[in-house]
Amino acid sequence: MSEFLDHFGLNVSYLNEDLGLIKPILENSVAGVLPEVIRQMNIDSELTADSSHVRNPNLEKKIAESFPSGYDNVVFFICDGVGAERLQKLGGTLWDNINEQGTIASTMFPSMTSTVMTSLAFGMFPGDHGLLGYNLYNEHLDEVWNSLNLQYKKDDKDTYILENNKLADFVEGKPIMDHLAAELDELKTTFIAPDQLVSPSLLDLINHTITPTTYTNPIEGGMLLANALSQDVKNQVTAVYVGYADYFGHAKGPESPEYGQAIAGIDQMIGFLLNHPKMKDGSTLGILTSDHGQVQIDHSKSYWQSREEWKIQRDRGINLSTSGRTVHAFAKSDKLDDARALLETYANGMGHIISRDEAMKLSGGSTKYAHRTGGLSLVLADSYLYDIPEVVQFGEAVRMHGQHGSLTEKELFVPVGIFGGQ
């Protein structure tokens, strides 16, 4: 066990110890964060007693140790791409909170934004909500589609998935904030998000009915948060999505100065929250978490497949797609041996192949949507990437310097900061 994992006393189980691949800790899942936060509020809701949503006993214990029960307001920060392992190395306000009052949680499999953000928003495991990856199969389309831009290829044209389908065909359940807005007239719900997440996008899947308030830069985002907190309402849930760490992690790598600057920006936002009167008077609970961490990609040993190579394999009956650093092979039973041989070649000694059944166990929840993930999947070791062309491409492929989707400790463990007036 690494020094980082030992620091938090986590009992981990390895998928492949030699490659440093760790199984998600479902009982300490990030999917249980928002349901647990809602249970701390002074509201009479089904969610405060309902056990159908994922629970996180570790977070429940942490809140009970340091914070009184019963809050009028909650601010829920979702900071894309912030891994606990990297945060420990960078230090700062958020890390100090993790050490003193907060905790860490396990992300989901695969550790991709679309899968984990849905689990965060719905309080459900991927096996239950059905969004099992980034590029994945859907039975209503009978095609592989992209869960970030919500598009797929139809007659060789880029097509929006909701053109002839409905949301329930792609993700099951209901976002917790939508649930609260419908159930409680006296509760105000606000979702503050960057303007690049406008429809059609993942936002449609994780936020059905609440119109987002959008911002173009961090300063504007902070002003919107200040405006939300200044409103004279007793019960309020404000969710704030921050994506700068993920962006700079992909573009420059999580070990870059730019990534560190993005974390410093999050620390500044926390500082603003801690100094707000509604935080100081003890009426507000702030929670910050993330969907995944990132690894720095070694371009000297990684591989970027061409569209021509992808078509050759598809003509052989093996439809390839990725969830970042997990490669899925969709193939009929008589082609699975060929698919396994192909994935072994792709792995080049730096990946672990799992079956569909194994993937569902890692994802948590039911097996109802098992057909949506690959018959076989290749989970990659630290710093290695075998990239498959996306289903829908815009312009030239970008060779990212940081990526996620696999199960290393850098990707798997995320912070859960807890902030409240005493």
C-alpha cells in the first residue's frame, strides 16, 4: 500500500497489484456524497430518510464528528478532475481541510466525467443509472454514442441522441436536485455552471429541469455564487460546477504549473465561502468533491489509433471505443477470442483485461445495463494510453497530456472537503 493510501487508513483491494490498479471502494463512494449532504439539512424530504440512494458511512461519520446537524443552506462544489493524490502533493486550503475535517472518497468505474457526474447527481451507482462509460453502446440507437456531446453516427452523419429518443432511454433515475425542486416548494435550488456546458451536452443528462445559471470566467462564477447566497431564503441548495483543473489537466497534464494554478483558484473560492456571513453564522454547510483525478500521459510509450485502423477492426466484427484510459471491445461471442488477442496487443504489458461481468462488479449496482459496456475491457496502468478515435470527432485529434478513466490511485480517489460555521 502506498504512503498516500496508508495516510487515510484505506483497506484497498487490487484488480491488479503489479499494475497498481485498485478496485473502487463502493462503501466509500463519491455517489453517496450529495445524498448525505441533503440529510444534513433542515428539510422534510424523502431523501432525508430514504435508503435507496447510495450511502457513504465514512462521510456521515466525519460530518457527525465536527459539524452540528441541521443546516438551512448547502453549497455543493463539483470540481472536475481533482484527484486527492495530486492534491496532497500540491497542498493548500482544500488539502488542509481534508487533513483536519474532510475525507476522501472513491470514484466510480470507469473514472470518466459522464459516468461519475451522473452518479454524483443521481446518488446512484453506474450499474443502476446505466451510464457506464464515455463512448458506450445504447440499445435504442443500436450504436455506440458519445456521452459528453450526446451524439452518434447515423448514416455517417453526426446525430443528436435525443432527436428521436428520450432521456430515459439513456439514463435511469432522477437528479437529486430535480427531485428536491419538485418535492419541496419552499426549497430554492440553483445550479451554477460554465457556459461551455450548454445543451446539447452531458448537462442534459445530469440536470433535467433546473435551468443553469452560466458563467464565462471564475470571477463571474464567484459573483453568481455570492448572489445566490445573498438571497433572503431559508432553505437553499446551490451547486457549483468548476472545470478548470480538468481542462488544464488534459491540456497540460496534472503535473503542470497550470494545473497547480487551477487548484489555487479552487482554494480562493473556498476562502470566499468561508468568509461569507451565511457560513460564519452556522446556517450553511459547504461540501466540495470531484469526479476523478488524472495521470500524466507518457507520449513516448502511448499510442493513438487512426480512424482507418478503427474501421479495419470494426469490419472484423470488433467495435472499439474508450472511456479515457479504459478501452472497450464490443463483439459477438464468436469474436471475443479475437477481441481479447487484440486488447492484449494494445495493452503491451501495461493493461489488465476484464470481462463484462467483472466490469459490472467494479461499477456497482445492478447488471440491468451490462449490455451497454464492452464484452471485454482493457484497463490501463499509470501514464499509459491507447487512444481510440471518438465516435463523433470535431477537427484533428488532440493528444492529451493528462487523462483518466482507469483505476490507479491517482484517478480513483477524490477529496471531500467539509466546511461549516461552528
